[in-house]
Amino acid sequence: MCEEQTVSLVDVLEEDEELEEEASAVLAGSDSDHCSYPQGYVKRQALYACNTCTPKGGEAAGVCLACSYKCHEGHDLFELYTKRNFRCDCGNRKFTELQCKLFPDKDEVNSLNKYSHNFFGIYCTCSRPYPDPDDQVEDEMIQCVVCEDWLHGRHLGCVVPDCVELQEMIFPGAAVPVKEETGGDSNTDVPNKEEQVDDVIEPSCKRSREESSCRLKELQETGQKRVQSGAVFWPSAWRSKLCSCSTCQERLSEADLSFLFDESDTVLAYEKKGKNNEQKEQGHDPLMSALDNLNRVQQLEIIHGYNDMKTELKDFLQRFASEGKVVTPDDIRQFFEQQQSRKRRRVDAGRFYCT
């Protein structure tokens, strides 16, 4: 008889914490109850593409978090993480057999939305799905901050640094998303803008609104050039060091890259906003709301009982975690049976005392 596969509580707690942090990073900054369409082109939000409603070969489309829950439940969805300046497409002309349940009154198309092969479940320069059933190599996917495509670390043409989550990556060979208004095929790649403005993005090109001269021009005159090939990883706050003279601003604007001046455009800023929202929601404890309907004595009894049980449960589980043991259903049942037994003893003692 084969042994039942088990994991320790430490493994469960660590995995659960990682999953919770990942979900929080993507979802907490977006509204899960209301379609984001009325907000217009949202600065950054969690997005999904529905392979059931808009399969490959048709028009690319993206839906917001709330619509992925309410309008596309049970559908085959591609998770797009976050995208900038996007307006929810759910139920518009691209969805021939679906009407948005949350906000059906939409324009036929959102002309300023940008689309890429990501909206058909394809990523990286290798144009493969993720996860890829045919790829046995464990590799991290990293998002380019310009084209917002996801690329395998081994396809970046450079060494991936440590603490990559605290840096922003620009990949000069990635395809730039196509705007709806161009009228082109959303699957067609266009010349990338990363190469067009590569000279503008220099780490030592510091912003100085008081100086009329262009710091970038001064660097170019000295003959300094970036010799690194492949992707470039920029450290935290690198955007604040971009030259902001009128010439550089115009060049970035022409390349549709003005968002690089906006430090709140970053995914880290979005994640921070989500965490703040989550903390505010946690402040509204349903238990505390229920206590408002009780008198002071009842409130104190429940609070003390709740805190005691929480502390005892934490100590109980911690023993298993520290010893690397598995918590079984019998262990949990035994814990709560002990809680009930203690409660009965306290009640009986109270009755005896009152008589």
C-alpha cells in the first residue's frame, strides 16, 4: 500500500503566503465588483483576455477584473497581469455573442487601447504560451515596461540580476502593441520604439528643471555610449533621472513614451496602491461590526474569547510548524473538541457559582 503524499505545515504556510502576495499584487489595486469602463482609460489595472469569446484569428480584446468574474465565469481566460491606459472591452463589438452584465452601454471599440499577441495567450519573442506544456526548462518571465510583453529570462540576451522585482526591464527587441485606431492587424508587430528612444534613456541623465541645457546632449558630445546588448534593467527611481528638457520630452512624446516620466506608472506603485486598499478593507472587521449590536459586557466576553482561541490556535499550529510535522484532520478536530470541552466547563462552573 502506497504512502499518502503529505506536506509539512511550513510548506503550506510558505506557499500560501507567496500566493497571497502574488494575488494581492495583481488584484488588490483593481475593483472586483464594478466594471472599470466608466473610469475611461485606466492608468493601470488587472486585465484578462477571453479565449472563449475572442479566440485567435479574431479581434484582440481585454476585460477588467470584475468582468472576468461576472461576465466570463467558466470561460477560458488568459491572465495579462496589468496593462496601462486600457479601457474594458467586455461586451463591445468584438464580443458578438456576449453582453456585459455590469456595464452594457459601451462604445463599439476603444480606439486608444493597445493590443499585442499577449491577448491571444502568446508571450515573449519565442511566441509561446505560458505555461508552456512543451517547455521543460524552468525560467522566470519578466515584463518589459515599454511594450508590456512578458519574456523568458533566457531570451533577454543578458544576465538577469538579483532582486529583479525591484527593477524595471526594457527589452529593445520586443514588439510594440498596436493601437486600435491604426486599423492594422492586432497580431502584426511594428518597429519597436525602445530602439528609437534608446539614447534618451540614460541612467546618468538626471532631471533638472532649472537647467536649460540638455544633459543628454552633453553626454553624447563626450562620446559616451551604452555598449550593453540585450535587455536593460534599470534600478529603483531611475525614471526620476531622465532628462526632462523640452527636447527630450518631445522625443519621448513622439515615441508615445511620455509615461516614462511618471513614476506612479510603475507596477510597484500599482502594487503599493493595492496593498494600501487591502489594509483599509482589513480595518473593517466584520466581527467588530457585529459587536456594535451587543452590550459592553457581551462585547468584552466575545473579544476575550476570540483572542484566546486565536492565540491558542496559533500556538497549536506553531508546534507542528517548528517540528516540521503534518497537521492531520484528527489534530484539528481534537483542538476544537478541547475548546468545546473548556467552554462547557466554564459554563458549568458559572452555573454552579450562580446557584
